[in-house]
Amino acid sequence: MTLRKIFWVLLLSIGALAHLHGQDKPGASAEELAKSNNPLADIKAFNVQNYYIPRLFGNSDALANTTWLRGAIPTGRILWRGSLPFQTFSTGSVTESGLGDADFFGAYLAIQDA
């Protein structure tokens, strides 16, 4: 098995286990629902998102795959978010992989409802 296949098998297994573990819990309370809709709630988040392009225009053998690792942390009235892409491009004969440009973002909440 290639390293890429092992990575995806592990990622899908972790996701399936997390989904099965969450099925035993009863419905969310009103307080939990309100927290989930508040962007500055004291909740840290980590997301993994994948973009797969099986065929690039002009070269039917070329493909692209980008996996984004994203984290968000609220501190006071500022929401910090960081993103890091891991990219793979293949032209059929040549494959290159590596980290893309990291992105850090901070959003300030100027007005807060009373």
C-alpha cells in the first residue's frame, strides 16, 4: 500500500469511529445549539478538507489533490484561523508533493449584542 492510501484509510477509519461514537448521545440541549451557532463561542475547531481533481484541462493524464488542514481558536473578541494545504500534482510521468502557503487570519467582533 502506498503512503497516500494508508493516510486515507486511517482518516476514513477515524471519521467512521467518531461518527459511531456520537450516535449514542441524546439530542443537543438549547444551550449547546446556541453555542454551536456563535462564532466566538469558546470552542476550538480542527477541520480536514480535501479537493481532488481527477483530470486537468489540456492534459488527461494530469491530476491534482489538495488536503487542507484548518484550525480555529476564539480568544476574547477575536477569532483566529489558520490553514495549511498539502498539495500533490501529477502530470502522468512526474509527481510532486509538498506544503503550500500557510494562511493565518484574525477576525475582530466590533459590536456585540447585549
